Amino acid sequence: STAYIGMLLSMMPIVLGFFTAVLSGPSIGREFKDRTAYMSMPLPISRVSFYLGKYLAGFVLSLGIFMFAYGMAVATAMSHYDYIFADLIGESMLVMTVSLFAYSATAFCIGAFTRKPSTLTPFVLMTFVLPAVLMIIHLRYDVEALMLLPCFLPDVTVSILGSPIIGSVSGFFSMAGVSLVDVGELWTMVGIAVVWGIVFLLIGMVRTMRREM
């Protein structure tokens, strides 16, 4: 049953990257481009509150969408199977939440630096460019630590459920007979993703604090 759920969520890596880029990437940049931020700044709120409020709006909306996706996948699986493994599903949902945090923080940080808000840049960077570069470097120089970075964490959400990885760069490599994502390093990857997300949020916050009015 869990493999069936994983199959239904097999496009998670691409979809997660897309939704976080759309909902978090352009939000802060659009505020400054459309000059709506200039109407909010004179109000009795700090730039930090403004920044975190915009981030949380995109993150919570993304989380709601993916929680709904999990709910629909579980409901579909229960119509075909008599039982499900709740512990594996819960673990996969936790990893998905951390992945959302790392991806949305990255997209939001990029948006804080760009003059024109873009969804394409963070989506392509986190979903295709960075994973491909890291995997090539790993295969060439055998640097295993690179495979622990957050751009591979959405793949783990599917692997935990026992389904093959399809919708990602690492999925392409696995179809070619090269499997590099290691579920055994799950909690190390989760820890790195949390630190990654916090660092990128702080970088974006510093940029927003220094941005000229």
C-alpha cells in the first residue's frame, strides 16, 4: 500500500520545486516591484515581521497543498488495500515538510535579491541544475557528502514509501542504473535541510533590511 502511495506521489520532486517557486519565489520581489511594500513599511511593523509574514504565507499555502495531496493518495490507497503503514507515511510527510522549508526558503531568498520577480530561476536551480551538477561531481570525484544536500530530499519522500524515484534528476540517473540517494542518511539530510533553510532565510532577511526604500 505504501508503494502504491509512493507511486501516486512519484512526481513529488518536480511538483514540490514548482509550487515553492511559484508561491515563495516572486512574493517579496513583487512587493518591491509593484511598490506595495512601500505602503506597508510606514505602518507600525518591522521589516523583519513584513519579511517573515510574506514567507510564512507562501510556506503555509504550499504545505496545505501537499498535505491535501498526501490525504488524497492515502484515501485512494485505502480503497485498494486493507491497511497502510502509518509510520512510513508520517515519516514521508515529515521529510516533505522539511523539503518544503528548504526549497521555499531558497526561492524566497533568491526573490529578495532579484529586481524582477521570477519563478523560473529557483525552480530550475533547485530541481534540475543543482542536482545534476552535484551528481556529476559526485560521480567524478566520489564526494558522497554532496548527496546529502536538500535538493535530493524530495526524492527521499518517495523512496521512504518504497516507490522508485521517477520525477527528478536522480530518478533519471537511477533509470540509467546509477542509484545515489541514500535513505539511510535520512536524518542527516533532514538536519542539513533545516540549517540550509534557516541560513537562506537569514540571508534574504539581511537583504530585505538593507533594501533601499
